Amino acid sequence: SPETEVFEKGRIVFNGHRARPAAHKNQSLAVVEGYVDAIAVWQAGHKAVVATLGTAFTEEQIKGLWRIDPEPVLCFDGDRAGRAAAFRAIDRMLPFLEVGRTFRFAFLPEGQDPDDLIKAGGVETFSAQLTAAQKFWDVLWHREVATVDVSDPDGIAALNAALRGLIAQIGDTQLRYRYELTTRLSVNELAYRETRRRFRQPGGDVSALSLIRTSRLVIDKTSSLTGIERIFLGLSVAFPELA
């Protein structure tokens, strides 16, 4: 129904009271957009499912979802509109993230909603999408990388600045520190990979060395991580395949 004094969409999630027992039995909480999808998923056998009723996420909804499951899986269409909705959700959720409380993102095959997916392959197909859901950091990282030219030192610097600005919004001090560390390692690793790729091209672009210099600059000079040996060891821990 329309919103009234006693019914505000931003204060509830549809089916939350029924989804809680299933989520507490280790069934991943699926968050879909509409109540029709939630009903279809429930009837198919996945009981831990709620719907946001098509509204932008509010603080009450975010914290309410965490009371059901510390890592709910948000289900979005795999098309451009679905990814745009996921990206908006990320910005809304960042300030409220805490250690042990986050979200994952499942992007369904393009043109298919949860009901379509279940009709085509059964509830197992839907459950597989939840299992393969992407981590919060991974979606945030790929979103920001897609907006810059990583072959350009200015692009690498812009990526670092954008990520640091976003991460500064996280209220939990410990989690914010971990995200800052991950940002430093990931940006430097990206610069290293891009530099190596350009050197391997026919003729080897010597100007690619500027990316290495840029990668050093994004390390906070007041940090205990300063120093190429520490950077190397940190990258090796975060990205074992580089070791």
C-alpha cells in the first residue's frame, strides 16, 4: 500500500520475521528487491529471504538485516541497471560497516530475476548464485577501477584518492584501518601489474617506470609500512601468487 503514519517502507524489510529462523540455521539471507520475488524464493524452499520493497537502503533496514544475518547477500540483476543499484547500495552502507557485519552481492544472469532463475534451474541454481556472491570490497574495488585509466599514473593516483575518500566514511576504526591497508596493497599491486604489462609489450614503454614511482607515492610517508621491502612483503601476504 502507499506509505502511511503506521507503514513506512524504509523502516522494515518484507518477510523479515519469517526469514530469521532459517538464517539462524546457517541459510544465507537473500535480499531481493520486491515482495513477489521474495514469495517465489520462499515457495521454492529458500526460507531466508527478504525484500526491500524497492526503496533505497535506510540505516534501519541495514541494521535490521544484520540482526538476521551478519553478511546478507543482496541480489541484483546482472545488467547495467542492476549494477548501478548495487553501487548506490555500497555508498549507502559504507558508513555503517563494522567488523563482522558486512554485505555480499549476487548479480543474477542478465534479464533474469530470482523467480525466472528458479523456474529455469530450480532453487539449487538460486542457491549457487548466493554461494558465489562477491565480497563487499571486491565490488567496491571493481567499481572504482572501472572509472579510471589504470595505464596512466594520474589514473592510479585518482583511484587511490577516491578509495581513501570512500573508506574514510567507515565509522568502525578497526575496519577502516583494514580497508586502508587493503587499498594501499591493492593500488600498488595494480600499478605493478600494469607496469609489467607495458614493459612486456613490443618495444617496452620506458615511461611505465612512472607508474612504479606513483605506486610508491600512494604509501603514506608517515606510515610504518614505508619502505620497498615492507611493501613487497605486504603484497606477498595479500597476493601470494606474486611471491
